Amino acid sequence: MIKFVTFNEARFLAAMLFTLASSIYGRKSCRRNAIFAIFVLYVAYGARNMVYLSLSLLLNIALVNLIKMDEYIITLINILNIYLYKYIGHYLEPGISGTFDITGFLMILTIKMGYLVRDYDHNISNCLDYILFVPGLLTGPTISYKIFLETPEAKKFSFPIRNFVFTLALGMLYAILKCFDFKHYILDNSTAFPKKLLSLYLYNLSGRSKFHFSWTFAHCCFILRGFPGYLNIDFKSVEFCESVREIATNWNKFVSSWTREFFFLPLKGRSTRLAVLVSYLATATLHGFNLCYFIFSLSFCIYSQPITRANELIKFRTLRIIQMFGFVSYFSMPFYLLDYKELYHVWKNLYFFGHIYCTFWLIFFKIRKNAPKSDKKSAGREVNDAAKLDSTKPFSHQNSPVKFVGEKAGAMPYVKAKA
């Protein structure tokens, strides 16, 4: 059994409570907002990590105010900064890792700096307000700099009780699920396959519930500051999705918006496939250099189209949801395990069912895509034969009894990138 609440989780929860307090009392004051932000970051990450975090902030503020910089250059600099922290971070504080290190903050900072450089008004006060905006400080979401400046903060607010109660329920769900070692059942050879599938789903649900909780909590804080439209995740659409597009649209929405604006749309005119691939790789690169992030992103990239088209053939909504349960749970394992050797053993114990199933649909639709071409050639030959038999009449395909058979292959649907 796992501890109900670890020390790092308790510290992070305390920082979230201070975030809530800041969202209520930290109204329209650059100095007050900065004080709250520093305090929240200190509680969440500790003194040693604060040193690295402070240096990262100072570097970005200096670059944006002293040097004219392209948004892609500043993004690259911040991604390299994330990688540097991944390399030396365990020396700063060995007991903190994963969700509870400053990597999450550095990822949010990377996205913010891209928006900031693109639309900067050279106002240092606005710059600090944006970077240190407390409701999205720990977990996001990230607002574009332009929208942040254009949206007035609410002078009056009502506490979002319904959202907050739902947040508490999600927190309890995460606390309960993480007490069980579902991975053990997957790796145990004596476990029946149906039980392995159930354990796979519950293991993933445990991982997702952590994000459901933190992003729904952040949504409450955003509402208090006058930004009601910034829910980064839609629980119903994610947990009962019927397509890859649906989960991509409703999971980590504002990182998806960032990849769309900075990578997908600029490349779409050249090649939609290239734009989708680069968007997925950008998301993986943002998270870190762990190979599992790239396995996760490329798996969704490769198999999203055949699964989306398979969903179009499945007539029953319940079957589409079950298919997505399996797809998301299986191919999300790299993101949660972050160990490619352990990932191999997990997939092996699941008999690689996800790869087999998705590869079947991939081959099926490849064959189906090519099939109409042969039909069209056959139809063309029938027309030529008919014309030879009646050479006295000028051939017109409008009055011909022969119909051309053909199917236009669907373009690859755009699918937004995951955190």
C-alpha cells in the first residue's frame, strides 16, 4: 500500500491552498501578485529549487527586455533550460521529482515566453504580472499574453462552489486510486487477461485523476480572477471520448492551442501530415528528453488516423467508447512509466494487443484506400469496350450507363498535442 499523502504532495497541496487565497485577495497589484507568487513557489518547491527557478525567471526577463528575440528562439532556450534542470535537478533536492519538481513550472514558462515575445508591449509591469499570474503558476493553463492584457479582472466574484466540490471529489478519487498497485496485476503472469485490462484502465485513471484534480482546481482560481473560460480539461469528454480528436481537444487544451498556433498552422500549408508530426514532437520535446515521451507522442501520431476512421465504422456509441478506453490506456503507458524497459514488460504482459489491434486497422484502411483505384480502372475499361461496340455514336459519359466508381481518400484529420 502507498501512503495516503506523501510529504511532497502535502507541500504541493499547501501551495495550492495559498494559490486559492491569492486568487481571492491578490487583486490587480503587481507587487502583491509577485509576493504571492514567490511564496507559492517557495512552499511548492523549497529553497534550493527556488534558486534555479529565480535564475530562470531573471534570464527570461533580461532576454525579452534587452534583446530583440524570435518566439522560436526563446522557446528553444527555455526547452534547453528544462533539459538542464532534468540533468542537475536531483542534485538540488533529491527527494523531489516528477510532478512535484519545477519542471511543470518551467514548461509553463516556456509557453508563456513564446507568447510574450510575440506580442510584447515592453511594459515590465505587465510582463511580471503575466509570468507570475498565480492561478496558473503551478499547473497552468497558460493564457496568451495578448488575451491576458485584454481581459479585465473581475471586480466582484462569487465563489465557484460547484466547481470546488467537484475538485474535492477528483482529489479523493486520486488519493484512493493511488493506494493500489495496479501495475503489479498487469505484470503478474498469473493475472487473467480481463483483469489485466481492468488494471490497465484503473492505472491510467489514477494518473489522469491527478491532472483532473489540479486543472479543475486551477479553473476555480481562474474564475475568481475573472477568467471563467480556462478549464484545461473536460472530465466527461476525456473519460468517455469517442475519438482521438475528442480527447486531444479536451485534454490539456491550452498546450494544444500553443502547438496549434506555433507549429501546426505554420506548417499546414506545406503538409498536413508534417504539421501533425511536428506538433506531436513539439509536445514530447517540451516534456523532456525521456524516450518514453517520444514513444507516447509518436504512438498517438501514427495510430490516431486509423482509430478515428475505425470509430466512423462502429455504429454503437458504447463500442466506440470501449475502443477508446483500450487505445488511450494502452498508449498512455509510456507517459506514466517513463522507463522504456518497464514499458516493454508491461506491453509484453498485455500481449501487445494495442499494437496488434491498431496495426490491423492501419493495414485495413491502406488496402481500402487503394481498392477504389482498381475499380476505377475496371470502370474505365468497360466504358472503352462500350465505345468500341457502338462507334457510330459520339461517346458522352453523361448518357453512359456505366458509372465511374471511386472514393476520395480522406485527408488526415488534425489532432491536437498531449502533457
